Amino acid sequence: MEAIRLFKLLNRDQRNTFVACFLGWALDAFDFFLLTFVIVPMAHDFGTSVADLGYAITITLAMRPVGAFVFGLLGDRFGRRMPLMIDIIFYSVMELLTAFSPNFTVLLIFRALYGIGMGGEWGLGASLAMETLPTQARGLFSGILQQGYAFGYLLAAVVYWIVFPLFGWRGLFVAGALPAVLVLYIRARVPESPVWLRQRHAIGDFWRQALFVLKRHWALFLYVILLMTAFNAMSHGTQDMYQTFLGEQRHYGVTQKATTGIIYAVGAICGGTVVGHLSQKWGRRRCIVLCSALGIVLIPLWAFSPGYTLLVIGGFAMQFMVQGAWGIVPVHLNELSPGAVRGTFPGFAYQLGNLFAANTAVVEAQCEGARPFHAGDFRNTNFPRRYRSRKTRKGILVSAPNSITSQLARRETHH
């Protein structure tokens, strides 16, 4: 009932803005996750290893801070709306070009450029949404907004299920150009951020204010980067190579992999929405610590389950906790951010965390040892036990830091 009441608080402009920001993030994630479903066939086509193909994920994540910084500055200087439209068009074009990559080197270039676009979207969208929504509704809608990421994964799983058997991996990336259509909706229905409009008289002093904020809040900036490094390691550590794990170690086919992805994406959406809403009453840090701790407990069910049903349950529960913690991020970072640089600060700190956690997929792919493996190496009879053992250690490694870093904040943030 409380959620329904909060929905009714929104006027037409607020609803349109939130829908646009949610879809922008969801379609951005959709484009990113398409690659995670087809790592093995792409590695085969380019004549490279699974671990080397994993660098296509790493370079995307590594370039996201560049996009967050560039588009964040544009958002603080020229408003959130227009840079957001430019960013969506840019990452959609890069996704389309990925489909026509003639070799592995060109693929890496396109994924790097796509990473710039992906990095720019979150900061602009989150700032525009949080600055437009009423204060009392931010916890719930922060959770829903962040689950655009899980919704994007869900959409990627469905498209993979339908498109890949017919058109192969290149067809998936052609479908990934569809987010560009969202720009028409933003142009027609979404107004500029009211907070930015009130503050634009101070735009001429932006660089002076930015330097002042950095000097005054450098410790906060470092804390947020550390927190986002832990968050991104937890998220990418439980998602990016999981489809490869299902296909190459568990030997599941397209239908089972897609179904599993859809089910745990639903768990992620539920977790982000529920925990984001609960954080409004229980506190941001308390909810983050609780979800991270429960995620560690769930690792055996998520990685070691002997049958398909239990594995699916583990995947649902794991993503409920992982994205439950993530559902708090948009509102938490925007509440922590100094107002003068809210277009740049949350997105840039978030994407720097992504940079420091960018190698997660490659580390998991190299879990067999120092030697990068090819797709067939998964079937080595000596491999599964080592893989599962390393996967468990990795799960603990990427989940535990959130419980620790969340305790480093000096105060709870409810505004």
C-alpha cells in the first residue's frame, strides 16, 4: 500500500522522467549483457580464448569512467537532458558497429567506445531521476531505477533465446541498436532537471566550485570509489561469467541458460525494488550490509547445487541480495554528492569503482591457473573442482568488501 501511495505522488513530468531514466539504464545494460551470453561462440569465431575474449568486458568497464567524467561535465554544464540523449545515441551506434567487427582488435575498439557511452548514462539518468522525484519516494524509486540493470539482463536473456539460434551473435548486436529509439521519447516527454534549472545561474563558476568540492570532500570521494569497487566486483563477479559457467561446466543448452538468466534477473528486480524501499526506513548502510552478508551465505547454493532446480533457486536468491544492495546505490550516491557537481560526482565515482573491478571476468576465466584456457578446457575432467573452488573464493572475495566498506561511512544519509 505504501508503494502505491508513493506512485500516486508523482505528476506526469515525474513519471515520464523516471520511465525514461529507467529505460535508458535498462537498455544500456541490455547492450552490455548481450556479449556475456555469447563469449564462447565469439571466442571461437575470432580464434581466441575465453579468457582473452573476457578482455572485451574488461575494456568496456575500464572505459566507463571516461564516459562518466565527460558526460557528467556536460550534464553539469548544459543540463541533464540533452547530454543524456547524445549518450544514448552514441552507445547504440557503438553496439551496432560491434556486430560488424571483422577481427578481435576491432571488436575491442568498439567495446571500448561503447564503454564510454555506457559510463555516461548512469550518472546522468540517476541525477535527472533523483532530482525530479519527491524526497519521500526516492528510496523506492532508487531501487526500481537501479533494477533497470537487471531488467536489461532479463531482456538480453530473452533476445538471446530468440535471436541467437536464428542469426548468431552478430544478430544480437544488431538488435542492440534499438535503444536509440528512446531518444524520441525523451525529446518529446521529458523536461530538464528542476534542480539544475535552479542552479544554472552558478554555471559560470563551475570549475572553481568543482575544485573547491574536491578539496573539501576528497575523503568522501575516496570512500565512494572504494564502495563502488566492492559493489562492482560483487555484481560482475556473480553475473558476467555465470552464463559461461552454466554452458561450459554444467553443459546447459540455450533454453536452460536463457531460462536461468530470466529467473535470476527477476530475483534481481525483486531484490532491488524491495530493499531499495526498505532502505527508506531501515537505513541505507544497514540494508547494504545485510544483503552482502546474506549473499556470502548463499554461495554454496548458487555455485555447488547438484541439480538444476536448486541452482536456479540459488541464482534467484543470490541476485536478490546482490541487486538488493545495488538498489540503494542511486539514492545513496546522490544523497552523498555535493549539489554543485551532482551530474559528475556519483557517475564518475561509480565508474571509477567499475574500473578497479573491471578485471573480474578475466580473473574468473583464468581460474584454472596462470594459463588462459580455451572453451574446451572447461571439459577437462580435472577442471570442475578447481573451478568451483575458485568460484567460491571469488564469490566471498567480491561479496565481503561491501559489508566492510559500508561501515566506513561516517553518517547515515537521509534527506
